[in-house]
Amino acid sequence: RTPCGVASATAGVRARMSLIVETITWSSTEIARVLDVGSGEMGFYTYRVEEGTGCVIAGNALEPKLKYNKGQTFADNFVDNPQGPELLRREVEQRFKLASAPASAPGAAPASVVMCLTGANRQILRDNDDGRARLEAFLKKLNEMILDFGLVCTAFFPSGAQEAMFELCATKFVLEHGDLELPKGEGNGFTGTLSAGSGSSQATLCQDSDSSQVHSIPVGNRTPVVSMTVSKELFGEDRPQSRAKAIALLCAGAENAEETQPAWKEDDAVDPSRVELWGELVKACCVEHGLPTEQRGIFVGISAVFYAATEAGCAGVLLGRDDFMTRLDRRCAELLASAEPKGRVISNLVLIRSIAGFVLHSSAQIVCKRTWKMSGGDTELLATWTLGLFLTRAGIVA
């Protein structure tokens, strides 16, 4: 078997090849090991097809993600840290349980670990030569350490549009095979997904059974709580409202700033006036980046949308748009009034409320669900973009 992105098992050939790959494929008989490397945390997942039943089995899906050090990125914690390769090796060994079960037999071609980098990692490690060189050097050192476990790691950067399409694919799969029954009748069909992460947010619409529309904005729930390099996606002069709001909120009014500053701390109380400006920035991004609006039907909220619903006490419940927004508003107001140090939680509530209010028609409904029990067994799946990546790249769905 040839691991994805690797043409030879020999270290010499691997050293001459780029470890940053453009495409990913798996066979339906192998175990897919995925590192979901986000802007603020990392998930460790395995996927496989169960022999005999054909059921998709996910491993580690319900385990807590690895959070980076406060205020740091994946590059800070690992890529640019001299101890980074060893730190990640330990996590890979522990979370994939490799000490008791190496990934491949001695002498066999190494199995693959795919490091999927999203959010701010695209800007930091993909979009410039220096970042890619640093990542390549990090992967080379990491691979020297994990080869004894029968593994080799390659990096894959899905675009924001690909990430959203994979999320939609996963959601369609769990809706078809899972434990949630949507109401019947005209206007009650599945329309699409709302999703958000640390550095971007998406609305993905079903056009028909085989196609979809992906819409994305360059803000996520960490945007107001971390420093980041000023990007043209958020600060471009072709989007004047987003630029003006971003400069006011994230750059203290400085038009020529090269880096943003946190509007508030991730684990501190929040000034309500700054929260209002954050909501205005999200709405400006929705308008100027062309997110769809007045969308009818039923939406599924996943990723950070689910966490917002959980915080508001309405996860897993099918709600009308206005009821959903009211519950998010109520919880946000409670946190602001109590001065609880939940800066990122408040950021996420406002982000999701703003997106839902823009995208959904007043007649639309939304259910936010994370864990789906598959019909005909005890298997549980999370409707994450990495599940969609596996389903498509292993040829399980089109």
C-alpha cells in the first residue's frame, strides 16, 4: 500500500519529496489517521470501514481535542518550537495507541497520517515560502520519530470551500443513516449547514443531490481574542464596511497596522460595546463576502454552531430561527451581566447569532447536533469535515 502523498517507503525518497500534498486518497480497506489542525486546537481521528457490515467506524471522535498554549498557534506550539516534533510524536503515540499496536508490520510500507491544516494555518504555513519551508522541516523531523511506529505524516491544506463541502457531505451522510428524523412536508427539506471555526465561518447550501454552494467569511470565534497578521480578506479596501469595522475593533483605529490586537481577552470579562461592534463586523462580512440571505428550509448547525447552541441550552432541538437567536442572545446577555471570564464563548455566541440572523429566513429552522447514532447498530459519528473528507476520498460517497 502506498501512503497518500508518499511514493516510496525509503527515507531517502521521502526526503526529496514535498511532504505537503495537494490531494488525499484512501482505500476503503485501510485505517485513515487524521490530525485536524485548527487555529486553536487539534483533533486526532481515525476512520475505517468495518469488514462484513460496511459500517463507517470513527475512532477518538469523542475524546477532547488538544488545545494549544494560551494565545499561541499551531506554528508557535509545534512548528517553531525546537521541542515541537517530540511533543507531537508523544501525542500521536498516545492518542493513536501506537505503543501496543504499530500502524504497519516491520518491513512493510509505512501507513499514513494526514495532517489537515485549516483556519489561520493557511495564512501562516501555506501562503508563503517561509511558512511552507518551516512546515516541511518540521514534518521531516516528526517523520524520523514516528517511522518506528510504521507511520509517515504528510500535510494537506483544504481550502475553506473544500472544508465546507466536506462538512455538508458528512451531514448528508449522518442525516441519511442516523437517528434524527426531520419533519415532513413542503418547506421542511434539508437546505444546508452553518458552520464556524477559529478563523472562518461558512454557510453551505444544497443545490441538488450532487452539487452545493459554499459561502465563507474570514472571521471565526477567535478573531476578536487573538493577534493575527492583517489580511486582505478582512481588511481589503474592496470591502469598505468590513475594513472599517475591523480597524475600529481589532486595530484601535490604526489604518496601517500590520497585526491586529485582541478586542478582549479569551478568558476575561468583555465590554458590551466591543461585543456590539463585533456583531457589526460579522454582519458586514456577511454582506460584503456575499453570504446568501433569507434562506428557507431546515439547516443543521455543526462545529462551533453546535457549541453555541450547547452554551445556550438548545443543542439537539429543532428550533425556528427567531427562537434560536433569542436563546443565543439571552445566554450572551447573562454572561455579560455576570462578568464571567468567557471571552471566547461570548465571541462565538455573537458570531453564530449574527450569521444565523443574516442567512436564515424567519421561517427557517435549525438543529445543532454533534453526535449521531447510526441506524442498525451502536456506531456513533460526528458530522465533522474530516468525516466528509474520509467518505469522499475513500470512495464511500461521491
